[in-house]
Amino acid sequence: MANSEEQLNVLENGFAISHVAVRIPPFIPNDPELWFSMVEENFTTAGVTKDATKFGYITGVLEPRYALEVRDIIVNKPTTNAYGVLKSELIKRLSTSQEQKTRRLLELEEMGGRKPSQFLRHLQTLAGPTVPDTMLRTLWFARLPPNMQAILAAHRDLSLVKIAELADSIADLTDHRPRIAEATPSAGDVLAAQLQQLTVTLQQQISSLRQEVSELKMAEEKRKTGKKVRIGYKKLYVEDEIWDEKSNTIQKEEDRYRMRNQTYHNSQEARKAEEQEREENEMRLTTRTQSQRQTVQESPMLMDFLRHQRN
């Protein structure tokens, strides 16, 4: 029993290696997602479940030029889900690189003498699964003749297959090969004329809509400008009122200051008048006293009377 178990599983360098050999197919750089699906089917068949074992298998089969794309992950191996990180990053980085290369290739292709649908299938073959339909549709549409683009522009809601079929019909109707003159126009000519008239009508409607949008934008700009002017006038009016009020306050303060100055001046004048009057009174009193003394000194009888009164 022990020998049987040893034959089924052998523990080597920390990896659980199944007794069923794991066959890793050659790497597919153009479709790494498909390659990982094939590898994981082999992992399931061989019973490989450990993340470290899967990581070791993948790094062991990658060619150096593709390993360089994920060098940072291989050198600094993630501690958890290492295989999942390696898988997602390798798919993302190689798919982005392949998409850019394919796009450059498709941008050099021309329709030539092929029908639009044939040219579309040719681009799809070159692009493979890495280029999305939206990008392929844009590249294909840009290679069509200008008059065909103008007609197909009104049918952008159709699928890529349907719009390619419509492009074939337009190409057949607008084929300018020499024809025998006919008395009446053919159904194809009538349809081509109708399509051309429809194109002209659509272009006129688009031009009219653009004109209306431009006029609406101008009206909106005028409305905004008028609103700004009204707001500016209102602001100036309010500022004028504030300035008038401040001017009135300043005028009142100046009037009060002048009144206080006048009152002070009047009080100074009154004080000066009082001092002058007091000085005059003192001078008159001094003069009277001196006059009285002189009179007394000059009258002997009065001096005798005063001495008699004193005795």
C-alpha cells in the first residue's frame, strides 16, 4: 500500500507532482487566453491544484522574450495567488501589445477592387480575436469611398454584417461601367438617384441643425451677458447708495466739528473779553485809589481831620 502511494505522488522540492504527466502545449502569443485554457484543462486532468506548482510549470515553458513581459512577477513572486497574477498580467500585457501591432497592420490595408464585405472579411482575418469589433468597424468604415460613407452614416445602428451588405448594394448601384444607352432609366439608376437625393437631404438637415444649435448657443451667451450686465448695474447702484450714505455721514461729522470749533472760538472770545474787562476795572480802581491818595495828601484840613479822628 505504501509503495502504491509512493508511485502515485512524489514530494520533490516542495511541489506535489501527480503520477499523470502534465502536457504543456506550445505557448500561443497571439491568444494567451486560449493557451491558459488549454493548460488548465491539462492541470485538471493531471490533478495539479497547488498554486506554486502551476506557477512553476508556466515559468518553465515560457520563452525568454515572453518571460521578459512578466519579469517583475517572476523575479518578485507574489506570496499569494502567484499563478493567478501571472496569468492575468501575461494575458493583459501580450494582448495589448498584439492589439497595437494588429491595428498598425490594419491601418495599412486598402480596399482595392474588393467589395466592402470582402474587404471586411479580409480585415477580420488579419485582426483575429484580439481586435474588438468597434475598432474593426471604424478602420473598415474609414477605407470606404467618401460618397458611400455619407450614405452609410445614416445607418450606424445596423450590425457590422448588415451594414457591409448595404455597402455592397451601394457599390453595385454606383458601379460606373459603360452601358448601352437606354430610353428609360433602370431601377438601379432610380435607386442610386434616390440615395443621392437622400444623402443631400440628410446633409441639408444636418447643416440646418448645426445652424440652429449655433443660434441657440449665441442666444444663451447673450442671455448670460445681459444677466451679468444687469447684475453689474445693480451692484453699482447699491455701491452708489452706500457711498452716498457714507458721504452724508462724513458731512454730518464735519458740521458737528465746525460747530464745536465755533463754540470753542466763541468761548475763547468771551474769556478774552472778560479778562480785558477785569484788567480795565483793575486799572480804573488803581487810578481812583491813586487819585484819592493824592487828594488827601494835598488837603491840610483833611489831614488834620483825619489825625483828629485817629486821636
